[in-house]
Amino acid sequence: MAARDSRSDFVQADSVARDGGPAEAASFISGAVAELVQLSRRHHLDMLAHLLDMAQLEADDIVRRQLTGGKF
């Protein structure tokens, strides 16, 4: 992974990346966070597990909104 000097570098790199869009990114993040939730629970890091659970719920919500066009 290349180092970036500023936030504008992130924006430029992300805008040209053809990575499947927000729904795919949120889906990937949800899966990665699920693994971190399991790890934090295994080691009794309860507050961290709770916060990661919230992040996973948010990522899942983003996927749902993207797939339904913003409607529930």
C-alpha cells in the first residue's frame, strides 16, 4: 500500500478506483469487522466488541440502503 501525504491524495485515489462502489465496500467492511468482533469478544474486550458491533450494523445498513435505493 502506498503512503499518502494528504487527505486530497486519498480522495483522488478513491475517485479513480473502480472497486465496486459503496455497497461493495460496506459489505467488505462488514465482513472484516465481524471477524474483529469475534476476536474482541474472545479476549473479553467488551466495549471494543460493542463499538465494532455498531460499526458492523452501520455497514450492513449502508448495504441495505444501496440495494434498495435508499428505501426500507
